[in-house]
Amino acid sequence: MSALRDDRARFEALDTVIFGVNPAKVDSHKRFADKNKFNFPLLVDEDRSLARACDALKENGTSIQRTVLIIDKNGVVCYRKRGMPPDSELLEAIQKL
């Protein structure tokens, strides 16, 4: 996610909001965000309901597979990919909206 952190201005220029989601508790998020110098919020998903809805759970049903979603202004998922695609790929998908 550091690339997203470093390229945040490029995403914002396309009227894009970046956030991360993690099942850890809020206190853990703060330490993790501070350690990685994230300049975007991390949302708490302790019950993994968002991960489940985004099909980001691994086969064991508790571990989360990093998954990137781009959701348009109407709430429609228009891009989904497991892993961490390069920012250039994400920016291209956003420009196609």
C-alpha cells in the first residue's frame, strides 16, 4: 500500500478516495498506519463482513487476501483484483470510468 500512499495526489486528481480495510482493532490500526506512514484511513472490519462481501476471505474463512476494489460514484464495483496491482493499472481503470 505504500505505492498508494506515495501516489495519493495522482489518485486525488482523478477525484478518487483511498482507504484500507483490516480486521484488526482500532488501536492496532493506528500503530500500523503510523508505522507505514499511511496518509489515508484504515477502516475496521473486525467481523470480516466487508471482506466476506468483497470475496476477500481466504479458504479458511478468517484470513484475508489483499484485494483491491474500485467502486464508482454510483456504488458499482467496476474493478476487482486480488493482490496489489501497480498504481498505473489502478489509475488506468479509474480514468476509464
